[in-house]
Amino acid sequence: MSNAAVTIPVGGPSLPQERRLVTAIPGPRSQELLERKSTAVAAGVGHTAPIAAVAAGGGVVVDADGNSLIDLGSGIAVTTVGNAHPKVVEAVQHAVAQFTHTCFMVSPYESYVAVAEALNRLTPGSFAKKSALFNSGAEAVENAVKIARKHTGRQAVVAFDHAYHGRTNLTMALTAKAMPYKSGFGPFAAEVYRAPMSYPYRDGLTGPEAAERAIAMIEKQIGADNVAAVLIEPIQGEGGFIVPADGFLNALVDWCRANGVVFIADEVQTGFARTGAMFACEGFGIEPDLITTAKGIAGGLPLSAVTGRAEIMDASHSGGLGGTYGGNPIACAAALAAIDVFENEGLAARAAHIGEILLGRLHEMQAADPRVGDVRGRGAMVAAEFVDPTTGEPDAALASAIAKECIAQGVIVLTCGTYGNVIRFLPPLSIDDALLSEGLDQVAAALAAR
């Protein structure tokens, strides 16, 4: 893509915090990149916003045509501290000048250990913990399953309806949604079973009732003595931001404790202040045996982790856990800076405040339009589910049309849900109130126009 007569802005919070449309979206320079993408990049790698991003920070993403879009997606909950946060940038610049790689399994370094220490301290659970670092959320989930199987000597793993856990072979098996994640990619890993999720909007069950239903299925179809782990997102992400009814997760944890089953909380999307607490488990009053983290952990650099009870984490033989790039020193430096921001810049409280704005505005839309069937979420992780007002059936076409119109008007929003009828809101916690409100104005306008 030609850079002639183009001034590329510096990213970070110094970017003007405004929605600005210089061209139609996509503009000519973005179209040029997308044409190159179609020739050079595999067709299976899609994209949501048809732009060529050149800078981002605060609550905006700027494209190559000079358009400034309000960011209500955070790269799918990754840039929670804000894109190019100064502390993260400084830490990365220092680390990359020291060394870029040694492989922790060959020559250990302090930043990996420091990240593990921070995770052991911050994650829920008043017990001795240890951590291992990896690259992606899927890789963390795979390793959590490995650890649970090694610890228990059992093989079966229980996941839930509407779950999303990744795109690798094992995590595709754990993921519930066929398209686009699983279709045509099998066969999948064995000894993975699916239980019904608590989905208050659609099942009408209390938490204990939904848990009783799930546990009955597990005991009858698998047998408690065969289950190594129960794996669940405390608030489901790709599945539709489903918040389980109160008591559901607690009952599952109690059952796991009674039956020697490892309870794994997948907090890849919910972790690091996103839900108004450092981890979503805290809001439900549960302490997982193992917890997987990624996305917001390192301010945009690839890093993930499994953290949990020391005796479970130590079940693996030496050399059984690891990976060439796991815990890369530059990503670890970024994570330490991001954790400093989470802890010392009040981001959990900021997420709770953002959640109040999101829920307030979306409930207003729901009161005025019966096509908004449900509004749910916690903190800066909120969603609206769109339905046929007569039948209650999912309306994926409406959700897709709203999202496309928002992007055309300079607001990045993401759809999700098993039925494709949910719009999720994941703004960076660095977004200001005025910009967030303007973005929601565009959502309301897109809904009203249909």
C-alpha cells in the first residue's frame, strides 16, 4: 500500500478522541490493502471492519484513509488497558533492546517468573498457586486439560453448550459452535462431553436447577469417576455473553470438590478487570482449581497462562509443559506493565462505570424496541440479544445489519452468539464517557433505522 502523502499518526492516548469520517468505509487506501489481503492471505482468515488500521489508542482506531473509528471491541477484549498504553510501550521498548528470545526452557529469565508471581497473587483462591506461561488462550486451555488429566489420572472433560475455547484440535472439540470454528475440520479429540449451560433468558431455570440438570447429565452419561475436569467460562464470550444464573457455578464447584474433579475457569475473555473485578470468578464467589488467562494480560502482545493449585500444577513431569515461545520476554515485560496499570490505575472500577453506561443505554433501547430481547453482562463486557418480537426466535440478520451499519458510521462493534444474534460491547477501559456515549448513539440509530 502506497504511503505517498500520508501522515501516519502515532498511536496511544495522544490520538484525538473523536469519531471522524473522512471517506466512506472502506476508503481507497483500505480497499487497496483488502485487495492485497485477498491475494496474499488465506481465505479462511476473515475480518470484521473493512479498514487498514494504522494507529489506535484511547477509544479509537485510525485507518489509512484518516478515518477515526470508535473502538467498542478492543481487538476482542485484548487492548483492555488501551492500545499502545505508555507504560506497556516503554516496557516493551526496554525489553526488546535487552534480548528478544532465549526460550525460558533453555535460559530462564526474571520477567517470566515475575509474571507467574503476579498471577499467583492476583487470581482467586486462598491457597498456594503456581503458573505456566504460553502464547494463546487456546494453548492455555489445552495445557489446563493436560494438567487436569495428569493430576487425576482420568480422561473425560466436560464443556458446556455455547462454549468457545479456541481453534486448535482439542479446543475445537471443547467449543460448541460448528460454524465457523469446527465445520469440516474434524475428527476432533476424544473424551470431550457437553453439558447444558445456564442460560437464564432462554431456559428460565434458577442456578441450582440448571446445575442439577447439568450434573445429572454428567453422572448418567459419563460417570463422576471418569471426569478429569469441568471447564467453563464464568461468563461465556463467543457463545453470547451468557451470564449464568446465581448459584450455577457454585453448585458445579461443590460437585467437583466432592468428586475429585478439577474445576477449570476459562477467563481468557473475562479476565483482567473486564467484568468490574480483576477476574469474573470473584463476582460469583468461586475459587477455581485452575484458571486460564490471555487476551488482556499483556496489553496486546501474545501471552497466556494457566494458574492454579500448586499440587495440581505440579502434577506434570519435568518437560511436560512449555513451548518455544511460551512466556516470551517481550510479552512478559508488557504483561508486568499492564498488570501495574490494572492494579494502580483503578481499571476494575472503571470497567464497572463503563458497565453502568452500557447497561443503562441498552436497557433504554430494550424498553423502546421489543426486538432487543435481552441485555446482559457485567462491567465492560455487555451484550444485547436481538430476536423476533413475536416468536422470540434469534434474529441474526438484524444483529448483522446493525453491526455493519455501525462500522460504516465509524463505530467498531462485534457480533457473537451461538445463533449469531448478539452484539457484544468490549470497549477499552481507556475510552472516555463521551466517546462511549457517541458510539451507543450510533448503535441506537442503526437499530431505529431497521
